[in-house]
Amino acid sequence: MTNPLVVSIGTTHPWNIAGVGLDARVVADYGLSHAMAIAAVSAQDDRGLHDLHVIPPRAFRAQLDALPSGIAAFRIGAAGSSENVRVIAGFLRERHSSAPVVVDPVIAVTLGGELSADDDVMETIDEVLLPLGVLITPNIAEAAQLTGMPVKNIDDMRSAAEWLVARGARAAYIKGGHLDGDPIDVLVSAEGQELHTGGRLEGSMRGSGCTLAAALACELALGRDLAPAAGLARAYVRTRIAAHTMRGRLQVAF
């Protein structure tokens, strides 16, 4: 029996400390198979984003159509443009309506810059991806962009997650690491709500959101139920933060 196949769809990072390159490291760490489709190519380093080339929709769709069959889970990151978000949604509707899909709606680069060629990516995610029953994993800033609500505390996180599920998401996992105090994440689905807690670890790891989304896709590809999969993915991220791996002046997952 072959290992479950996880597919990443998103943007490259030259250092492979975020985006599809980091996904490949996480999936390999899980011992699973990996394939990818590139929506955009970024030029980033430890000073921020310098340039972004969005793959034209026709070439992007051709990559998606060339993916192997038998995909166990998808991890979707920065699509680069609203048009490419629509390409992803069309592909999933036509070819992969049953595989779990983890969407990390990242746009802003932590060190400066935006991974999008236009301003309505979040609106397009809301319009065409949420209704497909995806599992969405925004941080508090991304949750605020998606919902138009202020997200500044745990109650706000719950409200935003409930809004995302009402819009069609299978579940919303909102990451609260940017709030003061110990980090608390909120998982909301039709089955209920959970808070995931734990003391704040030393350091600030680049690519933590990508790591969580990729780990969650791996856990779902292994057949885990949603709630335990989310808890295990969060625990995996904490092990990578605790390892305190440095590349130059940046703390990274690998």
C-alpha cells in the first residue's frame, strides 16, 4: 500500500521556510507522499518580500490537471490572485469533491509585503472556496479580513469562526498566537467548539501557519477525525517551535 498523498497548492519561498517548500518538509516528516502545484513564485529573504510572479491561470490549471490521482488531502496557501483562487475552486469542484481541503488564507508576509496581485482575494475565498466545505485556518488578522469583524479576543474568535462555518466552511480553526498571554486557538465546526491552549513557547517561528496547515492536512490524510487531527497538528507545530531551529536571524521549522 502506498503512503497517502498530500497535495500543496500555493506560492514558493526561495528558502523553503514557508509556502509549498515548507509543506514538502512537513509532509516528508510525516512519512507521506507529496505533490504540488505552483500558483505564484515569490522572491523573499530575511528582509521581506521583494517580488512576486503570479502564474497565469491557464498554466496554473494545467499544473492542477497534471496532478496524480488518489489525493488524500489538499493544503492550499497563497494563490497569488483572485483569478487563481477561482481556478482552484473550479478544479476542486470538478475533480476532488471528497478529499479534505485545508485552506490557510495567507496574504501578508510577516517580514513585509503581500502575496497577492489584487485586493479581493479574501472576498473570493469567501465566495468560491468556503462553500466547498473547506477547513480554513486563519490567524486573527486574516479572520478579521475574511469576516469584516474585529477579532481581538477569544469571544471575537468564536464569532468569526461561527461566521465562516455559516458561510459554508466545514470548520474554522482560528489561531490566537498574536494575542497577548498564552496562545489559545479556537476550532469551530458543525460538531461543536474546542479551545486549544498551552503555555507560550520561547521564540517566534517563521512559517508557523504554513506548518500548522500542512500538518493538519497530513493528519486528515491519515484518516483522523477533525478534532483530534487539529490537536495533533497544533502539538506538531509546538515541537517545531521548541526545537528553536535558526537559519541566519530567522527561527524556522526546519
